[in-house]
Amino acid sequence: MIFLFYFIAFIVAVAALIYILGYAYLFSGISKTYFRGRMSANIDDGKLFRSNIIHTTAPKLWEEDAELNKKELSKEIADDLLHSNTASFLVIKNGKLLHEQYWNGYTSHSKTNSFSMAKAITVMLYGKALEEGKIKNTDQNFSELYEEFKTKSFGKDLTLKHLAQMESGLEWDENYKNPFLPNARAYYGSSLIKATFSRRFKEKPGERFEYQSGSTQLLGFAVKKAINQSLSSYLSEKFWIPLGMEQNADWGVDESGMEKTYCCIHSNSRDFAKLGQMFLDDGKAGNQQILNLEFIEQMRTPTKKSDEIYGMGLWINNDNPIKHYYFLGLQGQYIIMIPEHKMVIVRTGSYNNLPKTDRGRPDQVKFLVNETVKLFF
């Protein structure tokens, strides 16, 4: 009985210490992962979080290619997709649905977590706000929107372009496995502003490329303040509706209603593919220019500081004989654009410990590009 008393007292003391040290979000993380048989965030966890709806109003179905699903995937592709716990694999060619396949109970209506593919979508919103004059120019200082950054060391030098290009100089360890680091705090915590505005800068912005979720979250705060509406409603008006998305999507938010702009757009693979098609069509949806070509080109042009592998929100591979660029999310969420072959590839799933040995890019992307083009060329 005495042992039980001391044990309970110890647990209470540990819990109190966790709260005092600012790690209360750990309880949320544990309840959403370990208590549900998971080891980390997953593509189906959208229902466990608050979210805003990204509305669509006039869905347009993909035009189907006459050869839709008539050609089986090669053994190489099929084995790779099976091994990597794939949920969906779609191929769009010449604007038509050429191949569509699902595994493990997923269907064309399944909404899965974009993870960091949302970073590119946040940059798209930044581009649209620039186009509409709601943001002055690409070099506008973040501190013009949030004055408290004028007193931060290096904060006054931070521009929105630095954030979009991952050159912010922010102190942020992009580690998804350590629950005590910023990504977990942002994902499971209740306040995104506390998770990001509390971070210091370790160097002058613009000096070095470093991929960071915190940078895109700060960009999201800037865009939201500039447009004076929710990012979900802006995304709906400017992209989801004009693109004729088939379903409403959901965007994870914190307790204040702020979107997690570094991740967490839950949508279906057909609609993710429409984002890729928009880039292949140079920012157009049909005859409507929904994002100007100049900004599209900035997004898909690799920067020198990234060693030519990243533009603004998009990963780029011009080293491969078949050049391509893509949206990339944790556990292998991809929207891949292959301009030379007018092809979009979407792959979603749960590829834990996704290998990234191709200069920081997943080998699987290059593999899928080369093998899919070979199969359908």
C-alpha cells in the first residue's frame, strides 16, 4: 500500500514537471500514437486533430485515358510499392488518368495526410497573395507583419522569400523522432505561435539552406496576416474551387484555428494530382490562370544555396536524365511532375524510415520516375 502511494506520488510529480518544463504536448502525442498502436504520426490521423475545411463547389472528374489500367505495373514498380506500404499510386499523362491503384483498403475517396507536401501549398498561397498585392514583394520583411521580430537577433533581416526558400537561419532541428524537439511540439501542441515564435535565430537569414518546418509555419503566419482570412478559406477560393477538386479537404489547426502550414492537409490522391497538373500547365486550370507563371517558375527553379535541389516549396531533380520536380511529404507522400513526358505521378502511403540518400532526396522518387516513364512511354 505504501509502495502504491509513493508510485502514484512519483507519477504525479513527473507529470507536474513535464507541464512546468513546457512539454505538456507529450500527453497529446502519446494519446494519439502509442495508445493507438502507432509509433509516430500517420497518414490517417486527421480525425484526431482539429481542422478547418477546404471547400470545393463544382467537382470535375478526371478525364480517363482510353488505356486506363489496361497495362499492369512492372514487377519492379509493384514490388517497390508493396514493400513501401503504399496506399495509392496514380499516373496522369497528357492531362488524363492513365493508371490508378490502391492498397490496404484505401480508395479514391480516402483522405490521407499530405505531411510536408503542404509546404508547397503554403508557398502557393504566398504567391497568390503577392499576385493580389496583399504582400508587397518577395523581399518583404517578416517583421513588417510581426514587429516583435525587429528585436530578435537576425529577426529584422528575415524576409518572406527566405522562409519560402528555407534560408531563414532559424534555430530548428528538423527531427521527427525526438518528442522533445520542435516538430513534435508543433504537431501535437496547442499553440503554433508558441512553438515557432519562441525560437531564436542561429545565423543571418539568406546565408544557408536548411529544410525546416518552422520556416514554413512562420511563412503561414505571414500570409494569414496579410490576407486577413483563414488560409483554408483562401486555399478554397483561389485553388480548390478553380481546380475543380472532387472533395472537400481538411487542414489541421491548433487551438486558435491557425493552420499547420508545414503539414497536415488531408485530401484524396486524385485531388493531389490536380495540384501537379496545375504546375505542368504553368499555373493554369483549363483556360484560367490561377497562379502566375513568373511565380510558378520561381517555385520550380533550384536555388544555389540548396545545391540545386530545392526551389520554393518544391524539391527538384535535374541530375536525373528524366528531369522532374515534386511535392514531398513524410513517409513518402509525393506529387511528381515530369514536364518532358507531360506526366504527373502521385504516391501516398506509410513508408517508415524512408531512405534519403540522393543528395537529401528520396531514392524512391527517382526510381518511380524512371520506371513509370519506361512503362508508359
